[in-house]
Amino acid sequence: MKKDFLWWRDGIIYQIYPRSFADSNNDGIGDLPGITNKLDYLQDLGIDAIWLSPIYPSPDVDFGYDVADYTGIDPKFGTMADFETLVKEAKKRDIHIVLDLVLNHTSDQHPWFIESKKTEDNPYHNWYLWLYPKSDGEPPNNWTAIFGGSAWEFDPKLGQYYYHMFYKEQPDLNWRNSDVRQAMLDVFRFWLGKGVDGFRLDVFNAYFKDAAFRDNPPKWGIRAFDRQEHIHDVSQPEMIPLLGEIRAILDEHPGGYAVGETFLANPSQTAAYCGENKLHAAFNFDFAENRWHPKRFLDSAEKWYGALEPGAWPNNFLSNHDKVRAASRYCFGEDDRRAKVALAMLLTLKGTPFIYYGEEIALRDIPIRKKSEVLDPIGKTFWPFFKGRDGCRAPMQWTSGRNAGFSDAKPWLPVHKDYVERNVVNQAAQADSVLMFFKRLVALRKSEPALQRGDFKALTPDPHTYLAFERSLAADRLVVLLNFSSREVQAALPEGKWQAIFGRDGEFENSLDLAPYQVVILKQK
Ligand code: NOJ
């Protein structure tokens, strides 16, 4: 079966936030050699690819998502030689590298923008979206920035406004300019040439905006950003042919891959970007936003599968660098039982699992208590209603030693105080830890192709306590039972004889009892 293995479909993709994974030079910030040092850990974990949040030179207004050079490495993360070593060492361990490409906007410190704002006839002026004010001096239209305020920033020297969907330090590029388009396609080629296998495309459906810059219509909402329908500033039809061009470049590299972060899109809009001549995958936020209820997750998963065109492969995630971690959302205190069920769901549902660093030890968000401690600028802007994204970006917890073994220096964000207990070393020594549970399940997934690419059938159409589904491939039939409840429940089994292969021993017919939060996987005999 190994020969049919396709890494981005059958494997597991692990997201690393490089600032917070492992600090090799003890400056308090994680780096590339730190990641390389942990490749044996990642291989042992059983993951097949790492997605690195941005590693390019950046002034860090948005912690790497404001890029000042698309083909460089930020010195705080190391050198290009360090990156090449990481790629080489990862390949030795069958680990693929996925880079985060932030191509909707640059940093305002990018040389292109610095040129762009010099004069109106500068060759780079038209690389960004500059417009004159309305006759009353107001911004060119009503578009708002998701990070607060108008999306237009006035430059008194030029007498023009430039557009930014995010911070004002992140000017949006003009993708209708063919020079921009070519420069960006070259970025894909550059990194593929360095041995990268895939890309995560940051807010790709925002690249194009309405050519006539029409106002967005109003709607009800609390924040200014939500008080308009975003029909002219995102999701323009020009994206589809561009995806075709990107796909053609990726297809020249065996196993080349792209997963898109769709911005402000529902599952069917997101699914429309996936498939032939388009992206391999995109993120389904609907799934990640569910409250703890099996029917919610089942409905989201089925909606997602139904929306994708035949041949497009789903993916699933619960946590990332922008969201409160799944363990913080779902678990009570330090009780990890729900975190195990959530991980089991990711590893067994149909779709490539995306795991966020630390999810394998059920890392929790660090508490954000004071505005003065917030580093993420949106946390300052929207305090106290939204405290920013620092919580889910705290250092990985490796050991019970100083700074959880992340760094000898003071880490850029505090380590969660539970690290003395919750860390990789401790969990590796406890058979019932989240980490060991995760590893056992990954090993099972590897040995059962039906769990990787099998068909999916729900067995409980209206689940309230436990989720039950079947994964089948050729002659193999597996049943997955996930008890979401704190009660013992009896699960009905499909006809036949079933051998437990995870979570239990023995053979079952008709039904079996699930302990609270128990995960059981069975295989038809
Ligand atoms: C989405 C990224 O995930 C987020 O971290 C970032 O702030 C915005 N895009 C802007 O690049």
C-alpha cells in the first residue's frame, strides 16, 4: 500500500509557528536550526509534512505575515543555509515542507512599497492599490480593514490613499498588474527549486478586488468590518484562472501541493477553489468553529464533503495560529479527555488532518490578562473584547526544565505555567497521555489505508452522545466510535463481526459499551 501513498492526501500535516517551536541560539525566539533539531521527534510522532508559518524577513508588525522579502530568510530564524539543511534533513525522514506564502500584501518595509510611494511615476507605484481621495477628501470607497478602521491610508506626499485589508503596515498588492503576477509566480518557482513541496496560501481569495472599487453594500454587524457585505473586496472571479497558473507550476513538481486559506468564505465558496486546475485543498473554518457536540462536527464534515467536487480531497483542522487552541476551547481545566476525542476525530475522519504544534500534548492557550502584555496588535486594538492571538502562539513545552526546554533565554511569549506537568518528556513516559494516545492512533492510521483514503459513511445520522462512522477501502471496513459525552453509552454496530483494533480488545457484534470519552476503532472480520 505504501506505493499508493500520497503525502498530502494520506499523510498528516503539522503546522509549526517557528517563533515558538524550539530556540537553538537562546535569544528567546524559535528558529530553523531549532526545528531541524526536533526532526527526530516529528518523525517519531509519525507526521508527514510540516507547514511553517512565515520565515521571511519581516518587521513583525503581524509576526511574519508582513513580508519584506519573499525569497529570503529572516536572520532571527537563521540563514538560507539553515533552511537548506532543514529541507535536506526533513527529506531524509520523509517529511515534506510546506511554506506559508503571504502574497495578498507585503510589509510597508518591502522595497517594492518603498519605491511605490516615492512618486506616482515610479515603476513600482502601480504594484499597489493607490487611489485619489474623493472630491471631499474622503477615502475612495467605504472598504474597511479587518484589523480595524478604514482600509485606506492617506499618504500626504503623494496626495493618494493606498489600500490595506489588514494593518496599514500591510499594503495590498495590485494583482491586476502583470509584473506583480509574474514576480509572485516566480516566488513559487524559487521555493520549489529549493526543495519545498507545497504552500499554504494566506488569504488567497483576497488577491483581487473589484476593478472599479465599488462600495460594499451595508449589512448589520457589530464591528465596522462586519457592517458591510464583502462582495467587492474579496472573492473576485479573476482568482480561478490565476489558480490554474499556480497549479500548472506546482504540477511540474511531483507531489507539488497548495492549500489555501480562504478569507470570509463559507464551505461551498471555499470548496469552489479546490479541484482540477485549482488548489489541492483549502481550510474549512466551519468545522473548526463548532462547539462540543458530535452532530455539529458531523454536519460540518458532511457539508464539506458534499461541497467538494468529485476528485477534490477534504482536509480538517481544529487549531491554528489565529484561533484559541482546541484543547482550550473544549477541555475543562487540565482534563485531557476531550482533547483525545478531538484528535481521534481529526485522525479518523475523511480528510487530511492538520495538527497545530503542541496539539499532540493538548497544549493550552496562555492566559492574556493585561492589555500592557499583549503583543499582537489586534489584541490592543480590540481589547477587552478580543485579546489577540498571543494565547495560541506560546512556546512549545518540551521538558519540565527551564522555560519548558524551549529556550535558555526569556521566551518572546511566556510559557504556560502548566509546563512542569504538561510537556513532551512527561507525556512520553505516561502510557495514557495525549501524546502516547496520538502516537498509537497515528501508527494505526499508517497501517490502515482505509483510515487515510477510505470512503466515509456516518452510522449515527443524528448523534447526541457519540459519533460513529465507517471508513472503507476495497475489502476493508472500519468503524470509528467517538464518545463525546462524560457518560457511558451503548453504541450500535453494523451487521457482522467486528474486531477491536484500537481502544479495546476483543470481538463485538451488534453493540458495544463506550466508557466516557472513549475512542474505539473496529475492523470487520
Ligand atoms: C491570515 C493569517 O493566518 C493571519 O495570521 C494574518 O494576520 C492574516 N492572514 C494577514 O496576513
